Amino acid sequence: MPTLKEKFDASARAVQALKQRPDNDTLLKLYAYYKQATIGDVSGKRPGLIDFTGRAKYDAWSKMKSMPTDGAMQAYIKLVGRLKREQS
């Protein structure tokens, strides 16, 4: 039986092999769950007004504040599983 970390790593590889690129909102969720699972709570200053992508990523990750690593991994795995089912 694979561990949670092994499932998470497999999901991270699977997301790279998706047939279609997910929409921006889904990409931000994937980014935020991945960062929360691998690094923890967001840190540093929020990017400036002209860095739209940086701000969106920062804000998405910031919403995950205090989410445990295991919870972020499980949410990431679940989201990737849904994307894979939708594209099959």
C-alpha cells in the first residue's frame, strides 16, 4: 500500500501528464495545495500590484494558512484524481 507521500508524488507527476491544461482557478488550487504540502504556510511580502501572477499565487497559497501537510497532500491528490477522471 503506497504511503500518502508516495501518492502525493505520483499525483504531482500525473498532473504534468494531463491531456488538457486545467483552467487558471484550478491551477492556482494545485499550486497552493502543493506549496502548503511541501513548504507550509506562505511567508514573505505579498507581490506588488503589477505582478498579477505573483499576487494570485500568493493569495491562493495564503488561503491555505494553517492547513496541515497531510491535509494539503490529500486535497492535492483528490483534485488531481478529479482532473484525471474528467479528462479520461
